[in-house]
Amino acid sequence: MLKNGHLLGGRYVVEATIARGGMGAVYLVRDRRLGDKAWAAKEVAHYEADEQNFIEEARILTELSHPYIPKVVDYFEPDARGNCYLIMEHVQGRNLHEMLGSSDTLLTLAKAVHYMVELCDVLAYLHERKRPVIFRDLKPSNVMVDEHGHIKLIDFGIARSFKKGQMTDTVALGTVAFASPEQLENKQTDGRSDLYSLGATFYYVLTGGRHYYQSEASFSLLPEGLPGELKELLAKLLAHQPEDRYKSARDVKAALQAITVPDSFVLAKPDESPVPRTIQQADPTVALNPYIARRERQYTVLATQSTPALIIYLIDISGSMGMEMEGERRIDVVRTALLTAIKQMVFRSTKGSRIAGRYRLAILAYSDEVYDMLGGVKSIDEVARTGALPELVPLKFTDTAKAFARAEQILLEELPGMDKCPAPLICHMTDGAHTGEDPEPIARRIMEMAVPDGNVLIENIFITDTVADETLKDAKRWKGYMPNTPLQDEFLRKLRNMSSILPESYRDMVLESSYSLERGTVMLLPGTSTELVGLGLQMSAATPIR
């Protein structure tokens, strides 16, 4: 981290910090040789083990010249601390994610289409080069809008030169909500992968920043009155198979420009921020759960490599987990969802080709005994290197109390060193009543443990057929369990007493995934479908990160 006044390369004086991230920061610097001209200095921290990636990014950027790409004018290879620096054009403005999260934004459909047309221009430039450049991380936060209303595509950290005939990328990268299916499946990416991300970004903008694209069902969340031709264009961009998408960015641009867009169509209005980003005040429903001590702005500490998030999974592997659920064994549904959650943590922790240890995991499977699946608490980069998750085999009985007791022991060992870390989370998945000691008193003790960020969180996922007085039909529209929601199952009611109130920072992720959980719900999900089991495990990866 550079301090104001630091002289970089004997030429650039650091004036202010523009942004900070897990892998470094961006500074506003003044050029002493050019009359104090302002530039942006991008710092990539601790790159000594991955110097080649930085040099590749610098090489790509210095070769590019396009009005919608910040010009790179200088770069410095690793210094004594292993930090690298790119000196580039300073863009004054906000990115699309910030604009849509702001209360002073008026975004019309015409403006949104204008931004997408300009993105098509810059993607066409990249893809049509003699050595095509695939951006691979197109998302709202990487699209700046400058003071003149034009876009700038920023952060080429995982861009790559396309190699024809290569079957897979060297590293599978991208932001989960915007990455193409072939990126997540570690297949070869080409220009059509960027077009998918363009579609996912366009979808996010069209919903006013309220929703991320998940599947075809997400189209029901698009604003009413949207021109049908735009929906057709969006569907083609978001096709699962690359061959079903547009062939080029120029084709997308031509299709966009052929659509008549109403001037008065508004996507986001001032003072209508789509998703609250911070907790403004304590919620009155929290008082219904006496085991959570709410604090203002609780659960907002960011997970970084130096302040990682701790997540402890408790997975019930009793005999009934061998029963079928939507054509699969329950245990296999859970294992798939857990692998997906871990994969999401890997992607959220990856920059360049390095995995920063922003998460630390323990996975405890239990029946009448507890089995440590990872051999202790492991960093997410260690988990990623081990490959596949060990098999989960259904056994006989279940003793939930033993599992929570082991989790309590882990927390007693870990919490003394976690003062600056996010509050830990226990994610518990079960499908049956306990047969040993009552787990509730142990869970309550755990929920009273705390770090400055907040009390330890407990989330429960209960695979069951009967959950409440009213049948749950549409998971996307389900509002969640409140502390006083009528529940038919006795063990489900016990699990509610063992569940934390859902923090707003976690609920942001849920809302962005097109679910509808209300403020003040408890962290308890009924595993009545593979979709809800997946949501529960996905929620475990929702710790805010830097």
C-alpha cells in the first residue's frame, strides 16, 4: 500500500487512493515530467510468483489503442516487495455497478443500449486484432462511464490472446455471475465468450441492477414493456452453446442499432437504489431472536487474504441421505451443491491465475460419529489444489450435537486470531431429527461467540417434505422463514431456534440471484428441491470480499 506523497519510479507522485482490492490498489498520481498531469497507477500486489501474468497484461495493454480502452503509458515490473505497477489514463466517472447502486442515477433504456453499442465497438476491436484478445471478465464493475458519457473497458487482468485449436484455457477464470458456461467448465474461450458476458451485463443493466442472469427463467424479471426484439437479442447472447450466439460483436451492434428504443423508457430512477448495500438501522424483527446481538453495519468486514472468512460445513450423512430427491440421492445433491459453493469461492478469490486465500474451510461429515473431510481447517487455495471433494457415504444414525460440539471446538481455537476477520459461519445441512444429545444448547453457545464484525452465524438447510402450513411451490418467490412463521415439523422449529438472522450483506447475494428473501428472515432453508439446497450452499459463499 503506497502512502500519499510516495514517488513511484522517480516520476509519479501518489496523490490519493482511488480504489482498493484484494490484489492491490489504484492510485491517482501526478506526473512530474509532464506538468503534474494526472494518471492512474494500478498496483498488483505480491506478484513475485506470477510475474509473467503481469507482464502479459502490460504487453496486451501497451499494444492497444482504442478510445474506449484506457491508454497505458508506462509500467514497472516487480519491486523489492513484489508489487507491480501500470501507469494508465485516469478515467473520471463511475462504473455501471456503482451507477446502478446509486440513489442519484437516472438510467434510460436508450442510454443502456448506447453503452452496449460502445462495448460492441471495443469488443470488435479486441476480437479482430491479428492476435485476437479475449477479455474474459466483462461485468458492470469493469465498465466505466466517463464524464462525457462514453464507456471505458478497464481491468485486463485475465485477458488472453486467443490460440486457435487450443481445447481449454490455461486457467478457468471469470466472475461467476457474468462468466460464460465454457469458462466455468474450463473449456476454450473465444470472442463468443465475451458476447455471453456482454449479454449477462446487459441483463443486469436492464433490471436496474436488481438481478443477475441465472437461467431462462430470469427473463420473467425483465421490466414490463421491454421491446420484444431486445429480449430476443438478449436470449441469443445468453445461449448456453457458443455456436448458438452471435458470431461477432459487429453482428450484435448491428442488431442493437436496428431496434427502435423508446426515449422515455426508464430502468433506474434517482432515489430508487435497487439493493441496499449497507445496513442503515437495526431491524425490529431481530429482537425476536435474543441470541443475536445486532450492531450497526454488522457483517460488513471484507474477506481478504490477510483477513479470511472461516466457514465450517456440517453435513449429515445418516442413512436416510441415501433416499432419492428429484431422481438423485440426497447425498449426491448435497455434494454437488457443496462443490459448486467451493468453486464459487475459488472464482471469488482468483485474480490473474493466483488464488488468494480469502476463505478458510472445515468440512465435517457426521452420522453417529464426526468425520473431518479435509483434515483440519484449510485455506481455499489448499482446497482447490486437492481436486475433488472426498466422497460422502450415507451411514446409519445421526448425532447432530456431536457435530456442533466439534464446530464449537474449532471456533474456540480459531476465534482468538480473527479479530479483524469477517464473522465466521457454520453451514449445517441435515435431513433428520437428532438421536443423541440436544444440539440446541450448543448452537446457542456458538451464536453467542463473536468477533468485532458480529456474532458467529449459523445457517441450517433441512431436507424435508413437510415444512410449513402452506406448500412451497416457487423457490424464487419464497419470502423466507420469519421468527414467527408457522412450521409443521418439530425438528424444523428447533432448527429455527438454532438459526441466525440473515445479514443484509448476505441477503444482497440472495436478491442478486433472483430470490426474494425478506429482511429479518432467519438463515433456515427447507431443502424441498435441489434448487433450495443449492441456494443454501451458495449462501455460504456470500461473505463480502475485497
